[in-house]
Amino acid sequence: MRTRLEDNFRPADRKNLAQRGVHSVTDLFRFFPRRYLVPGEHTELGDLPLGETAIIQAEVIKVDTRRMKQRKGTITEVIVHDGTQSMKIAFFNQHWLGKALKPGLTVVFGGKVESFRGQLTLASPVWLNRTEDDHEWTPEDLNSPFPIYPAVKKIAQSRLWSSIKTLLTVAGPEEFEDPLPKGLRDAHELPDLRTALEDMHRPRTIEDVERARLRWKWEEALALQTEFAARKAKLADEKATPLLTQGAKSRRFDADLPFTLTASQVRVGEEISEDMAADRPMHRLLHGDVGSGKTLVALRAMLTAVDSGAQAAMLAPTEVLATQHFHSIQTFLDEQMALSPLLSDDDQVTVALMTGSMPAKERRELALDLVAGNIDIVVGTHALLSESTMFSDLGLIVVDEQHRFGVEQREALRAKGGDTTPHTLVMSATPIPRTVAMTVFADLDISTLKEMPAGPKDIATHVVPIVDQPAWYVRVRQLMRQTAEAGKGVFVVFPRIEPTDIEDPESGDVVGQKQGIEDISRKLSETPELAGLTFGLLHGRMSTAEKDRVLADFVGGDIDILVSTTVIEVGVDVARATMMVIIEAENFGVAQLHQLRGRVGRDGSSALCFLLTEMSAEDESYGRLQAVADTLDGFALAEYDLDSRGEGDVLSGSQWGGSSLRHLSILRDSEIVAEAKTIAEQIVAVDPTLEAVPALKAFIRRVLPEDDAHFIEAG
């Protein structure tokens, strides 16, 4: 019989635990301390060294709780004495301590020793008594690492720790079913599950904690790699229609290219063609730097499908991007394959665009043409996923910015292949570090574009601290005018559409307002340096028709300066744009800044990019901006981003939707990941459904919840 939280916590406590993600005893066991107090030998108060962590045992002399005058909340001051010297310790907003700490009670406190107004005190103190009646502490207790847990509302550290220890003692074997095979544990000297949990919650030494932490890394690595190995095995069992490696349309397209494909494009094209010629579905990731020619590679793959009598669909996350891809593909085909009257209908490639904003009648007609097989290539947004959108013979799916689509959306499109599964090519808009590719995309075959078709780009990038150097901002505006007067286009990127309030972090009062995009556009147009130039606005709340009109005006030169949000981040290709100004650049990520910068200099000409910030050179964000300014190498920036932000940030919010990774570092633990991959493949080879390893199967669902297991973001 399983131990239950209900047997140890009141309903109100369980509600507060649930807010911390603790819904069961298993969750509680894995609610690990956020840090440990690691004291030295017992030291009298008078001999405590300043600046070091200490655990003290002393008698309560006086307790006083009162409201603070300068800010909200209460302060509880506790005076303790160890027989030789006294110490005053202050607790903020823990008024309940006034009732729990009585004069005469022997207490144990932990914290960092500091001096305040000439008197010893503890910074960020923690009351460590296991219970209010627990007065007897042995030297071993006082000199062992003491766990400090993340705060849980209205549950004291001491009671939380006591409850976990009790449950560890009484829990049955079903709570300790181990997801790690015994052979793996023995080979790497890892503790079993029960021992590792004990080592986390009541360690004898800090080495016990480190040994347990190594085990958690292995758990997560094995869970991830087993999930990917199982997914890859399942895909291998599906059937696909083999598509020709090269047909008439593909050959004519290649023959008429006005430039030579890069070595990477040739190699990647061969990898894709080989996959598509097989009777199992391709499942390949294509990534490369900004401007490395991913769209061209995807188009060549789609022409292979068309040559084989099949249809191809390209799925994009936004209407702006879908429209850009549609026009790019049309332009490629018009230039390469010519809509010549000498060509028969069989030689033509029919391309269509499907978006949610299309008139209902037009969309119905397009849907009929798709199901009748009159359209070879369709580019679209989520509209392609609707039940009413059907195909005659869908052979290839290209998913651009695949991180924007969850598993259900991608599978909905794959299901439109009928009796066979379409081949799938997913594209990442940014380069992916090798360590991320090995971990996050282990179920995909990976193709990388390393060369740039037009050679290295020439985009000079500069960080402009507009508070420290206001004259530099004036110079930027002067350069904007010079660029516009030379007939070139200028992008200005801004992070917000609407104004937002600025709140005081202490009081919560509104103390100001950040400008919206219209404010920025108006203020720029009113500056002496930019007066008289034509400004345009572009953002996500505009209709598709409005966005298309504005982009067309910018492309045609009717707009000098286009002020936009990040809707231009990917896919927008304006050859005349040679300058970009990013305002409040500190609000954008490294990969996003690199993507935005890639919108200028598209025709191979020299370009400028200015990263405007209110940060000073001492701020961490400034260093991030400078890293972008220092290199145009997207792969180097991807590694920098991973290293500086840390995997927790990269994987949870932007790489792995819904995942519960807590311990594995894809940057530092690559050897564990690689070895776990080998073991996972061995497990799946003999047990594809993981029926023989139920504990591992359950843990996979814990780390990768069912709904999010296939939702992977490329950054």
C-alpha cells in the first residue's frame, strides 16, 4: 500500500505543496533541498568567524515581533545566549515564530555570520529545530550538512524536513522502484533510488549529496535518450512512399541556377534525397546559420516530391513568414523554370498559399484544388492543419521554425498522407550547438549547412549605450538618414506594440511608462536628423493585407524607415535593406538578435546593425550584446548562448516545452548523455514498448509529460 500525503499533511498544507509541484509522496521525495548548510566544528558565539556559514545552538532569551515602519511586513527579533555571549537574530515576515520560540527553549539556527551595528547576527537565518520539542542535538547533528528547502507557504523548514524523513522511513518498496538498471548503477558506482533519496534529505557528508546528484543526471539522461530511441524505432516501422532522387523538374531547376550550390547544400541535398528514396519516412532536421540557404534546400526537396507525382506542403508559424516563403518559392521557380508558353502543363509547378485570413470562398476553392491534385506545392500556416484541408497525395512536409509547432499539430499534418506517412523535413532558423543536437534532437537525423552561399556576410555591428553616450545615438540617426537618402532601406526593431507601465519593485506603484511602437516611430520621425523621411509601421496586430502592403512599400522604396516588432525576425527578405537599429536590445535573446541582424545585407552588400541599450558597460546584459557585436558566426553565438544562459533556461522555456529536467547539464554532461544514448538504444532494441522496465517508462513520463514529449524547440 502506497504512503499518502493525506496521512502527513492537512488539506491546507497539501494545497500549498501543490503550488510547488508536490502532489504525491514521490513528488515530495524529489522535492530536493535548494542548498545545504555545511558547518564546521561547533563554535561558541564569541568565536564565530565573520562571513562564514555557521550552525549555532543557544537558548532563547527574548522574542519581539513588531510591524516595520519603513516598509510592509513584520520583523521578529530573537535574542539567544550560549552561556558566554548573546546574539540578536532577525526574521522578516515570519511572525509565527513569535509564538513558537519561547524564552528558555534551546534552539538551533543556521546562516551566514555578519556584524550589524557592532553586534553579531545571522544573515538570512533559518530555524533548524526538527520539532519545537526537539532540544537534544548531537555533535554529529550539528556538524552534518543541513538541508534548506525551497520555501513552502505556511510549512516551516523543520516540519517539512521532519515529514520527509518520516515518510522515507515508513514508505514501502513500491515508492523506490528504480528507473536505473542495476548493471548501469554498478558500472558507475551509483546509489540505488532509496539510498540516493536518503543522501539528499539527510546526508552525513556533502559527498553523499554529490553522489546522489550524479545519479539524478544519469536518470534524466537515460530517460531522454530512451524516449528518443523509442520514438525513432516507432518511426522506422512506419511506411512511406519512396520519392525519386532526381526528376525532370529537379534537373531543370538545378541546371538553370545562376549560382553554384555550396558544398554543404550539395551534401545535405544528397542526404535528403537518399532518405526520401527509402520506403520509411524521412525524419530529418535541417539547420544552419542565417542566410545559409535552407529555403533553397527545402525547395529542391519539394521538387523531388513533385517529380515523383506527389505533393509537398510547407508549414510556417506566421502569415508574414508563410507569405515570404510563398513569394520566394514563386520567384525561384519563375526565374529557374520560367512560365514559358513552350512548356507543357506537365512541366509547370503549381504553388499556392493558404492562410487563415483568406476569404472563405477562396480557401474552399484552394482546398478543392489540393484534394484534386491540381496543386504541387502549398505553403501555409495553421490553416493547413484544419480537417477541411486534404491532399491528393502528400509526399513531403517541410516544417519551418518547427519549435513553434507542438506534436499534435505536426502529427495532424503527417496524418494527411493517407495510407503512408509523408517524409518530414523540419528546419531550425538558428544554428544548434552540437551538445544540444545530441541531446534534444536525438530522434532526428541532422543535416547542417555550414557555408554561406555568397561568402561571409559584411554586417558591422555596434553596441550603443544611449544613456552613457547620447551623442552616439545622434550619430546613429545621422547614418539612418544617409542610408535612406542613398536609396537603401532601414529597419528599426522595437520589442513592444503597446505602452506598458513601469512599477516600483518595492511599493508596486506605477512610476512611469515605457513607450509603445507608435510612440517610438513618431519620436524618431520628429528628430532633426530624420525629419522628412517616410516611416512605416509593422507589427503582429495588423491584418495580413496591411502587413503585405507595408512590406511591399518598403521593398519598393516608398518607405525609408520601417519600424517593426519581431515579425520580421525570420524569412523577411528585403534586398535594399542595409541598416538595422534595434532599440532596447537588452530585451532580446542572443539568437533573436542574430536572426534580426540577418535581415540586412541580404544582397551581399555591406550593412550596419546598431544595438541600442540603456544598460551600462558593467551590466551583464551589455556583455551579451557585445558578444553579438563581436561575431557574425551563428554557431559560435549558439554555443555562447548555451554557456551563458545555462541549460535550465535554454531547455525549459525555449528548448523543451513542458520538460522537468533539473539536474542534467547538456553542456557539461555530454559524456553521460552519449553513454546513456548507447544504453537506451540497447534497451529499445530488445523492448521497444519498455514493458520490461516499467519504472523507467514511468520516469520518462515524469521527465517528459505525455502532452509535451514531442514538443522540442530549436531556439
